[in-house]
Amino acid sequence: MNHSSHIKSPVTIRTRPLKDGRHAIYLDIYCDGARSYRFLRMYLLPGDSPQVRRANALVMKQAEQMPTDLALELTYARAGLQD
């Protein structure tokens, strides 16, 4: 059998609903058997208008780069290297 090698990232983007209707974006980090969270102070707005969708798409585009950067940082730290 030939399985594709997929390495699971230790960092996942998650959202949490807030009382005011927005969703807070945070990073769920699972590294060396320990879970931690990094709150980004980035928010998705409620609503479905074109302006809100564009604003939310921009915020998510910024947030989607962060897990990759953090995963590299964690990998370097584990290997004893500096970026």
C-alpha cells in the first residue's frame, strides 16, 4: 500500500463565539504532549453582507499564515535552532 505522507501540524486555527456576535480567532497548539492557546485578538464579524464577507476573508487570510509560521518556530526550537 502506498499512503501519502501527511505530517500533522501542531498548530490549528480555531474560532470561539463571543457574546457580541463576533467570533474570536485563536491558535490551538499541541506540542510535546501539552496543549496551549494563543489568542490573536482577531475577530470575524457577524453578518452576510458583501462588505462583512470581504472583511472576514481578509482577517482569515492573515490568520491562516500564523499556524505555518508558529509550526516552523516550534520545529526550530525543538531542534535547538534559531530562525
